[in-house]
Amino acid sequence: MAKAKTQYTCSDCGGISNKWGGQCPACGQWNTLVETVVESGANRFSGQRAGLAQTSPVVALGDIDATDVPRFPTGIDEFDRVLGGGLVAGGVVLIGGDPGIGKSTLLLQALANLSRNKRVLYVSGEESGAQIALRAHRLAIDADGLKLQAEIQLEKILATLIEHKPEVAVIDSIQTVYSDALSSAPGSVAQVRECAAQLTRVAKQTGVTIIMVGHVTKEGALAGPRVLEHIVDTVLYFEGDTHSSFRLVRAFKNRFGAVNELGVFAMTEKGLRGVSNPSALFLSQHDSQVAGSCIMVTQEGTRPLLVEIQALVDASHVPSARRLSVGLEQNRLAMLLAVLHRHAGIAAFDQDVFINAVGGVKITEPAADLAVLLAIHSSMRNKPLPRGLVVFGEVGLAGEIRPAPRGQERLREAAKLGFSIALIPKANMPKQKIEGLKVVAVDRIDQALSQVRELD
């Protein structure tokens, strides 16, 4: 029997190379080339390929009637928030996360709610029907109208979608689905790419909403080719520690809504429940004020959240002091320490500095800079910050404090939760007084530290 011909496919971009190399020649990523079997002409989809949407004539953009896309809610408010208001007919959603974090639980709850007035289908490639029924019973979910299929062959799944015509279908998971037209194993680059493209084509042509569950690698990225994220309309990620009872769902791509929206859930005996006041999760409950703790207001999409930033500064016993940051960018921490030394005269070159964002939340916006520096300064002085203080602002390399977007919403959220003092950039100074909140505006880091000492 002739040896099967192989080629090397990049798991990130899908580029093809005839020989293995450490670096992908197409995208430049390292260690991403995976050996795959070259499909023969009889086994490929040649002659059967179609676009993801139906063919349409060329029209002028101004002649197209632009109307808002109608949405239908899932019945889970936090999930709808991340989706941008709900699901869209013909939309394709990809949701990824660590094993056991709650992807299947959340989708089972959402389908159970939708099954009351819509036709839904749950396609499971990882669990049997008995296992899913047992989970629904354990979570006390009324899922009598939910249709279930335990199948991993793409052709049978497509036939079921065309026959039963569900309005919403869940594929759990895309890495377990395979097509007979390809000889490679399920989960390979070719299988994941082709199965996702065929499912997306069916979604666009029939109007069924498809939600695909995706596995993640040990680095936390979605497994399979990067083209998988380009094909779908919405990409959601589960965040948080599996040992914690709280889960965060973040939108990284959404063609029908805003990105960087955050949904907060609590894992209970009855499944995932939305958290109405997520700021309470990210604030530690101290009996008294403690040194090294600063409260900031971060903006996650359209939602302002209050997060506690903790800092611990301790004398270093090694020549190279340690810099560790959890939930914040570590390189930015080193930059902020240099700014603190240059423009405020506070040196930390012989100190170990540890930064943590409470609650497992990841803060990517630079508006956390001021809170980080104030927490570090408080820990170095071993003196707590004033009670009721909340801050936000970006710190530049010249020592200036830059404004943060949506400052008014941040201040109103802080006042609503009972904070009495706000230290903010001068450009974010509100035009009208906010009841119950004293606003102190500064434009440089040395001024901010002086104001904190005066408020003590």
C-alpha cells in the first residue's frame, strides 16, 4: 500500500508547507506546524464548495436597507449582555474556556429557556444523552422541549439541521466533529476548519443560530486554526478559576454588538446564575482599612466595575528584585515603578513588588495605572489610603495623569456604591456636582500622592 502523502499545516493561520520548520512561513509563528495527511482529489470537497452566504448581485451600498438586526433573548441576562442583547438568526457563536468551567452548563440552561417558544437542538459529541439528562435533572432544568442528538459525524448533523429545522442549535464541541470527506482525525486542523465552515454555511443559508463550543489549549487560546475565530460572528471566552464559584464571560469579537462586554456568573448547585452587582465580587471585605489596598473603577464594555487593587512591597533578598502582577500587565508594572521613581522620587529598586486584582478579574485598560501606584505607595508607607477613596486614571511616562473614557459613568457608579472621595484626572472633572461624592482632580502623579497625604 502506498504511503500517504503528508504536509505541514499551521495551527494558527492554516498556512501549508511541504516540509517542517520551526517557524510558519506564512504568519511567522513558532512551533505551530502540524503534520497532516494530504487529501486525495476524490476525498476533497472540490466541486462542492460554496460560499458561506448565498450568491447575490452587485448592488450599491446606499441602496441597501440598513435595519437593526432583530434579536431574541436567551433568558439569562448576563449571557444576553455579552451577546449584545441576545442571539441573532443566522449568527454563529463560538464559546471557549477551560474544561469544567461551565460552558455546557450555561448552554444547557440557555437552550432550556429557549425551548419554551423556539425549536432548539443540542448536538453532543462528548457526552451521551443519559449524561446530559442527568445534568438537567441535577440542575432542576425543565428541558422537556429540548431536542438532543449524540453525534459527531458532520454529514449526519447537517442532515438533522435540514430535516428538523431548529431555530437554535448547539454543537458541543466543534473539535469532536469530523467529516467523512476528510481522512484526518477529529480535532485536526483540516477537520476543524472544514466542519466549522460547513456549519457556518448552513447557518447563513437557513437562518439557524449555531453556537459552537471550542476547546482551549494549555495557553488558554482556542484550539485549532485561527481561521476558526475569523469564520464565526461572535467569540466568547470563559475566564476565572475553576476552583472559584465565580465565572466571567467576555466577548472578544461580535459582529452584531460591542466587544469587551463582561458577564459575571456565580456557579451554584442549580447551575450558573447571573450576578446583579458584580462590583461586590471584586472588593475585599476588610474590618478596617489595610495598607496596600486601593479601589478603582474600571470599564468593561458599557459596564463600570469597582475592583480592588492590592499591592505588597517587601525588601528584596536577592540582587534582582521581583516584579509579579496578577490580573494586570507585568511589563506595565515595571514602567510604572520607573515613573514613580523619576517623577515622585520614590525608589523601589531594592524592593519586591507584588500586584493583584481581587476576584480573578483581568484588567487590560491603562486607567488602572493610578490605582496601582497609590496601592504601591500605601504599602511602602505601611499606611492605609483614606476610607471611601476611589480612583482611576492613566499615568504617562512624563508623570502626567491622562483621562479615562466614560469618566461620568465611573463616578456615578462609585457614588451609588457609597464611596465619598474620588481622585481622578483633571480632564475627567465633572461639570455638575455628583451628590455624596467629593471629586479631587489632579494632572500629575506627584500631585496625586500629595493629595492622598492631605486626605489622611
